[in-house]
Amino acid sequence: MHYSRTLLPLIQKNLYKGKVIIVYGARRTGKTTLVKELIKMSEAKARYVNCDLLQYRKMIGTTDLILLKDFIGNNKLVVFDEAQQIENIGLTLKIFADNFPDVQIIATGSSSFELFNQVSEPLTGRSRKYQLMPISIEELHGVNDLVAIKSAISQYLKYGLYPQVLNASGDERTEEINEITSNYLFRDLLKFENIKKPDLILDLVRAIALQLGSECSYNELAQLTNTNVHTVKRYIELLEKSFVLFRLRSFSRNIRKEINKSQKIYFYDVGIRNSIVQNFNDTFFRNDIGGLWENFCVAERIKYNENNRRFVNHYFWRTYDQKEIDYIEEKDGLLTCFEFKFSSKKQQKIPWEFQKAYPNSVFKTITPENFYDLIS
């Protein structure tokens, strides 16, 4: 099944405006499909370049203007897929942007710690950046009605929302998500030149996966993985930049009992998390369903904001006496609060301490019964 990506029209709208388009995202999230759709929709002549292929690495990794002009030819749209493979790609893209203003350049990358480091300075003021994540509920709604999506929620919680996994059936879904986790997800991270202990990365990810929905302490993670806090911090940053994990920091302003120096760590895709701990049980037989549902909902809200270019600050909130809110968005001075409960039997209310301190806040409880409130 084909899923229309929300980013597609946004990127198309920003073509030929003098900016290099950068599309980040983990491997297998659909970046290649996305850029090939852009090429297919283009009225101008276009060229696709797979930078994973050795033949292009030296060819493109040059600053010779004559060679680069010959490489472009009469194409008006040129896509460099997995551009981080090209040495000095940032400088090369700057040359394209400065010398061929009528040519639209698109570069994709599956590891922002490589591509971002190379392009951030040369392309200052010359680029637009987008992050492509696994399929979102919003994108599912483009091909399925809400009733069908609701009936499949338990499957999404088990296997996640990578395109290949969604299009698989039966036991093939387990095979697909395990393959992505084992062979693709950590590929760029584990070959990064400063990674000395690949087993430590996997141990760290497993430790985080087993604490899903809970606050994560660097000291505790260091003890669990038999390493030091500095290494834990560095590896988590790299896992973020390779689009495996993301962090929420705690929200604190007015209340003395608020926890103000803490964080939670989530996976961009719960199928990846389940693959790491090798638990694909049905929701009825899971003791981690609360954390799993929370991770799923937070990730969906992150996707919704990114796909719709909603620039917000996001947090969680907790006090020392265990009052909490799972997820908070701050936009234009307004706080929107979400509590995520897999069971809809008990109606949640905003903690009175929070309501008193931040009286204009909006509060929503999200369950499988009203999951669509995540995309509104």
C-alpha cells in the first residue's frame, strides 16, 4: 500500500526558492521513495544520485566547478540520496547553491551527526531542513478511515509504523522490524569513527527500552551498562542524531516541588523498541502497555508537529510527590497538556497544582478511544 507523505507537498512548495533542501531521517523510513516521487512530479529534467554507490563518491566529492557543471548537465532538479557518504559534501552543495541558482538541489541523510556536521556551516542561510519519520497516524488517515485505524492500534503498538512493516503481513512483520533494527538502524552510528564499543550502544538502548515511560538517570544508565556518565551522554546524543531516540526534558517554572532537571527518553518507533527487547506480545498480555502507549502517543505528536511545521517546545511535568503530566506543548505562550492512558475506564483530570500555577492550560486525556485527538 502506498502512503502519501505529509512532507511531500511542503517540500514541493519550497522548491526553486534558492535553498538546498535537506531531508533527514532513519534508514528505511521512506526518504528514497519521497525524493523519487518529487522527481516523478517534476516538470523539469531531473537526476537521482545514490551516494551509497562507490562510483559517485569521488565524482561528486570535488570543488572543480567545471566538473560539477558537467555533472549537472541540463538537469534542473538533482537529488543526492544518502549524501553523508560524499566527502566534503557541505562544500560541494555550497558550490552548487552559489553557482547554479536555477538548479534545485535536494540532499538526504540517515545520520545527522555526519551530514549536519558537514553542511551546517557551508549552507548557513542556504538550506531548508526536514525530518522524515516513520508513517504517522495522520498519513494512515489518508488511506484508512478512523475506524480501521482504531481496530489496528494493537498491531501498531506491537510492530510500529515503518512503511515496510505496515505493508507486511503475519509473521513477516516481525521479520521486517527485526531486519530494520539489526541491519539498518545502527549502520551509520556503528561505523562512526569515534564509536569504540558497539556492544555498549546496544546495551544502552536495551536499558532505555526497559525503562520506557520512566525518567532516565544518566547515573543509573551508566551503572546498568558498566560505563561512565560522560559516555552515556555522548552515546544518547548520537542515538538522537541517528533518529533512534529523542528526549523530553522536564517543565518547571513556578512550583517549588516541580522537578526541573530530569528527562524522559522515547523511541521514534515502538516497533524498534519491541524488537530490541524481543517482545511482540499482544496488548492484553503485556506489563509494559502503559509505557508503550505513552511512547506511541508522544512519538505521534512529535510526527504531527514536524510534518506540519508546528514549531513548539515540548516537555513532561512531575513533582516530587508524584503528580505528573505525560506531555506538554508550549506554543505562543499557551500550554497544551496530554495524559496518555491505554485504559479509558478512569477519567483523568489536570493536577490542581499545575492548574493553579498555569490557569490557562488546555488538558486532554488520550486513549485508544480518542487517539485522533493527537492529530488535531
